[in-house]
Amino acid sequence: MYQLLREEARQAGTPMGHDAFHKSYIRFVDLIQERKMGGVRIVATKLPRD
């Protein structure tokens, strides 16, 4: 999907984003699909009301 949107941006003559981010995002997706990376860790703190 990300690659499709990037190509649509290129065809429309709008900025496509940074190549370094694009390459790292593709690598990230590959790692998830290969099950070499995954999971989510969410940490939250409730702040006191003023």
C-alpha cells in the first residue's frame, strides 16, 4: 500500500517523501512478514489533574 501511494504521489508531481524513510519502512514490513519482528508494548501513566 505504501509503495502504491508513493507512486501515485510521483505521478501527481507531489513530494514522495524521503528515500531513507521509504527504504526503512519497506525493511520494517519485511521483518514483520518474516515473523522476525513483532508485537507492541504500550506504557501509559495517568497524570494527576491540576
